[in-house]
Amino acid sequence: MNGAPPIPAELRAMLDVTRRIGRPRLVGGGVRDWLLELEPKDFDIEVAGVDFETLRRALSPFGVTDVVGRNFGVLKVRGATSGVEYDFSLPRRESKTGAGHRGFTVAPDPDLSDAEAAARRDFTVNAISCDPFTGEVIDPHGGVADLRARVLRHTSAAFLEDPLRVLRAFQLAARFNFSLAPETAAISRSIAGTFAELPVERIWGEWEKWAVKAIKPSRGLAVLEETGWLAHFPEIAALRGTPQEPDWHPEGDVFTHTQYCLDALVVLDEWPSSSPAHRRLLMFAVLAHDFGKPGTTARVEKRGVLRWTSLGHEAAGAPIAENFLRRIGAPLELDAPVKALVAHHLAHHHHGDDGEFSDSHVRRLARKLAPATIGDLALVMTADVRGRPPLESPHVMALIDQLRGRAHALELQSKAPQPLVLGRHLLALGHRPGPEFKPVLDAAFEAQLDGAFADEAGGAIWLRAFLEHN
């Protein structure tokens, strides 16, 4: 790649100042992304040859918003025009002093060489720095070659000191479609027992990056398996070796199927325009959609032939999905929609004997899914169907399209039906509030879902008739 990374003008001004007092380098993920020909989203700057106070004074005119402190040698500066926050730091040494992700002593050292400063970084692809003025790439640990080979390799034996780095490998492999170097897999296996040292919020941070940013999510699961860390997520580990009927699932066991489904999700047309929160929901729903299979799979006779079946796995998987989300520290608001999508991911196979989705069926399904939607469910179903290569299922895809079409016609693609008959309608008819309101309103909503009325005026007519006969 020719030239230096594209640097915002406000950051360029800060770099000009730091060049007068020290040796600034662009470091970390921003350099990695630039070399991958991706737009750098984060700019971290390491400045050697200067002490902390001198650096702070030089940057103070730009508005230092946070001084992480002398112990860490990090300054955060927010751009006055963009509001973007840039991290300026001194090169530093780190030494392990205790258990866990935070058990380190950090000592800034302005005199460290580029190679020494980079040695503390997790992977060689993140240990590349760049002169922001000349574009010179400084690569003392062979990170550029690993980038070209799309390999994650630990930079030094210091990798052993921070178990979070294994989960970083998990999400980075998925985000950039990297494989894991055999020696890094081996060193990760050797520290599998330190997982318990990690605070749950840090575990969630890596899972969230996987869910929102992955371009090949199956690679993340592969890394967990290669490192022995899959055992820390038993809901996923149980999928490995759970058999499926080859006629319906030629791709292999449930773990392999789930990998294919996840990869199918992120290439759907809707994925690029989805918000991070929406991506997160869909990714965890697809990950968990078959969590119920290990406990329900059995060899049974169907029409004179022994087959693998997993009857009831949809409903069985919902509470397992919730347990998984709780243990990895996911936000509580994910529980209900993920559980609903898991519990109903085969709804397109259970829509009656007439081969058509009735309006009542679609209304009730939308209600059961809330706060997830039929639109969400259609995407999960599509990923599920496409996760069975080389098998193609045009008939099943037609069912999903039919469900989506009926939901769109009923304006229920992205919402659930809401009751049209409310307590105020009973009050308007002279009824006093009391416990008898609830069964009447419940009956009204059931009638609405069945199509007895479609607007408030129709609901009022229905209510009067119901009250006259009850």
C-alpha cells in the first residue's frame, strides 16, 4: 500500500505538535485495518521519546478530555470539530502481578524501541505501527506477512498472562476471516483453566463484537473449538457430535449446521443495513436456534425407516438460550426476543393443513414473537434453510416468502398486533372498573386475532354484542 493512512485534519494537527517533542506512531487496529484496505475507524497514537507531562502540555490546547494517568501513560483527546476521541499513549512495559485480566503492573517507558513497545500487543497483526508522516510501516514481529496469510499469531509469551486474548482471537477470527496459528491454539489451550478469572462484562464485550462485526462467524466458533475454550460454553459444545438425518442435513452434525447458518446470515441482503442492535439479536438467535437438539435428538422409526429426529427442540431450546445469554453477560433485553425466535424458528412448517398461512395464524405468530418480529423470524429461518449445503430447499424458501408476504399484507412484518378494544370502551358503556374487565378484554383480543373485527369501530360493535350474550 502506498502513502500513509488517511488521517483527519484535526488529528494531523495534533500529530504535528507531537512530532516536535517525540516520535509519534500510529499503532494497533487502525494500522491493521488500513493494511487490509478497510477504512480505519480508530486512531491510536503512541509517542516515544517524551515524558508524560510534556506530552500532556503539548496536547492540552486541543482539549484533553481524560487523563488516564501517569501509571498508564494514556491521554484521551477529543477533536473539537468531529467529537472523535483519540488515544495518545507512551510506550509501556507490562508485567503480570496477579490473577485475571487486570492483574498487571504498567510502567510507561519513553525509551522503548518500536520492537520492544510492540512486543506487549496480543497478535502480530496488531503489533504493526506506522509513521504517520512518511507512511513507513514498522513491523518487527512479522505482522504484515500474517495479515497476507490471514493468520492470527501471538506476538510473544506474554500472551499467556491475559486470558482475555483467547476471546479476542475468537472475535477477530470471525471479523476478518482469520485462521489461528497452531502454536497460538496450543498456548491458548494451556490457559483454558484461567477462563474463570475473566469478569463477565469483558466476556460479553468480545461476544458482542463477534455478533455485530463478524464477516465469517463460523471462524470464531472454530477458534473456540481449536483452543479448548468451547468447553466454557457448554450450550454450544453440546452441538458437536449431535447427529442429524443426512437426508435433511447432509452437512453434518448440529455444530457444523450452526456454523453454516451463521455464515449464511451475514451474507443476506438485509445484513449490511441492519443496526448493531438488530445484528446482535439475529446472530444470537441463529447461534441458539438448535440449542434444544442435544436433549431431544433420538433415532426413531418413521414410515418404516430409522431416522434421526429432534421433536420439540424449538421449545426446548428457548430456556437454554436464555441461560447462555445470562452466563455471557448479555443485556437483559436480548432474552425475550432471542427466546421467541428460537421457540418459533420452525413456524413455517406448522401453519395448518391447507398449505396456506391464515390471517389468524400470522396475527398470533406476530403476537408470540414480540418484541421480535416476523421480519426477524424470516431472516432466522432463511439462515437455517441455507445452512444445509449442498441441499437446497426451494419449497421451504417459498413457505418463508409466503409468511413474509402475509405479514406484509396485514402490516405485521415489523410489529405485533395491539388490542383494539380497551378498558375505556367498557367504561364508555357504563361498566365500572373491576376484575371482570380482564376476561372480557382477553376475549375481545382473541376475537380480533381471529379476524372478527379489524378496527376500533368494529371492535366496539363486537363488544356490545358480546356483552349482550354474556
